[in-house]
Amino acid sequence: MDAVTTAEPNAEAPKRGRHAKRDDTDDQPVDESRDDEKSPDEDTAEEPREKSPEAEASDVSPDAEARDGDSGGADPHDDESAADEKPTDEKQAGAAREHKPSAATAVSAQPREEQPAEPTRKRSGHAIAHHPAGPSLLTAAALVIALALVPLLFDQLRFEVASRAADAARSAAAPWPAVSEPWFWPGWVATAAAIIGLVVLVVAAIGIRLPDVAVLVTAVVLAAATARAAWATFGVLNAGLWELIPVCIVCVIAFAAAVTAAFRWRSPDKDDSGTGAGEVAGVTIGAWLLVVLLLLGGSAIASSAETHAFGNVTSPPQDLAGLLSVRAADAPELDDLRGSWVPQVAAAQVDDDAGASAYAVVHHDWTTRFPTVLARGDDVGADDLDDTWWLSLVAQPVGSEAEAAAWCATNSVPNCTPRLIGD
């Protein structure tokens, strides 16, 4: 029996089942408008691949073909399922396109390389003019310098009030350049305070940055130096030295300013600019004007009170503070007598305030008779005298010991002896 060969049209075409109808490109027109509207980014999105006819034919199971044969036609529900699946596939593709970032978004979403953080700027210090302690520290320094220099200014004015103001200032002025013997504080302490005050003003004017510790140390040193001078206020009040009240006010203000600067030694973490030379000049000039006005005003008030209330009669100072004040005022004249012989008209060893008050009266009496200066034993450089001795010396230098003795005999002064003022 010969084999029957059945020739099918399109034999090479694969068998198509009912599920292949929706993807039949021969029967359905291709929508090219949608492809044209796709953006370049959408081309890169993953879309479900269209299966080739061979792959779709292989996906059709024999059971499905058998059901097709049994039913004798396409199931209407299958067409509805196919219609529902197509929009679902399109929704998934659209969602993929929506969630796919664009090229610009992808670039911006990439993590930026972290820039290396700038190293924390270490605070190297602040100029004094910009430091929280600056105004107080500058005030204390300017007042100390003013006390050291103001006697020189008053000596040049050459009138009574200025001379009395210079004598009062020497009680607190440094030994140099005012040529004084300060008793408000030891001479070496007054000198150290004046030097530190000058350094503070120069450093502040230049604008050199100082660490906080340096500011603290400087403020503490100035506070300690001016503390002794401020404490002398009690001695001035006890001795009744009213002309020295302005000097006491200056010393108390300087001490308070130095203490305030010590409490403000910490500086904020911020940069400052400029040297602050204008601020330094303003504080310095203001402090100097304050000292000048206080001393001149105090001396003018004291002079007026003595002239109108006491008939131009001055009372001798009291207590040891009174002797120290007179000694400080007479220091320039004593300095002019060094290297010469002078008559010594009185001397006494003073151990307490009562002895000091008594000798103040004696010295005051001699000043009404001769131009006399008051000196302490250690001021003349004699081997037989120490700082417990007080001397009344006539301010009339002579060339030899014999000349000084002749002066004593001529003026009939008892207990008068020649005294050499050492250099």
C-alpha cells in the first residue's frame, strides 16, 4: 500500500493554535506610531520579547490541541482572556519605563565624592584690642604708665597746683623716670608694673596675637602689683593725707581693671581682623587724661581748702604713711644733693606710727625755717643708718665736711652735724 502524502499549504509554516491568533502579525496591523513616540530612554527599557512562531507553536500543549478539536472552535472566554492580558503587559512595560531613571537623573543620583574636610583652624591667639580682656587690661596698663610719667609733666608746668600734684603722684610713681621714692608699693614692684604696662600697650598697638594663657598671666601680674598700691588707701586715710586721695583712686581703678581682665582671659573661637591700634590709642589717652584731671583737681581742692579754711597753714602729716609721702615728694631734691655735704638738722629712729607722727611735727617745724628735705636712713648710703632712721637735711649743698659744720655754727643749730649724701 502506497503511503499517502498529504500536502499542506504553507507546509513550512508552524501549526497555530488558538493562543497564537493574537500575535499573528499577518492578520493584525502593526502600530508604528507608538514606536515613533518612544524616547531613547524607553528603548533601553526591558520589554517582553515577542516569541517567534516556532516558539509559540512549541508552547501549545497537546492537551490544548485536543481541547480545540473537541470543542470544534475557539472558546469565547479565551478571547476575553487574551484581550485582558494584552493591556496588562502594556501596563507592566509602562511601569518599567516610569521607574527607569533617565540619564540625567541617573547621573545626579550617583553619590558624589566627598570633598576632604578643611582642617579645623587652630586658634593661635587674639590681638589684645580684640580680646574680651583687652579693654580692662589696657586700662590697667595705661593707668600704671600714667602714674610713672605724670610727675615729669607736672614739673614742666611750674605752678603751685602742678607742683603739689607732682609731689602727690610720686607717692605711687615708679622710681624711674619720675625720680621718686614711691611708698604705695615697693620701688621694684612699681618699676616692674610700669615695664609690663608699657609692653602691653606696645604689643596691643602692633597687633601681635597672644594666647589666652599669656593674657591671664599678664593680668594676674598687674593685679598683684597694683594690689599693694590700692591697699595704701587705708594708710592715706589714717594719716589724713587728703592730697593723695586722687592717687588712691587711680590705684584702685588700676587694680580693679587688672582683676577684671584676669576673669575675662578666655577668648571666643572666632577670627579677628586688624591690629586695633585705634582702640589702644583711645583707651590710653582716656586713662592719661583721667589721671591728669584727678591729680590736678585734687591738688587744687586741697590748696583752696588750706588757704580759705586754715589760713594758709599746713598741718604736719600723721603716722608712718605721712613720712613716706613727704619722702616721696622730696626725692627729686634729694637726688640733686647726691655727692655733696649738707647740714643735718634733725634725726630720729621711728618704730611705730606714734613715733612717726611725732617726728613729722619736728620735720614740719624745720621746713618753716630752712629749705629742708626728708630722707630715710637707707637713702643717704651711710653705714651707721638703716631704714628705721629718718633725717631732716638742709637742701644747701657744700663742698666739704668743714663747710657743712661751719653752716651749723653760723646758724646756731643744736645737734646739727655734716652729712655726706652718697651716690
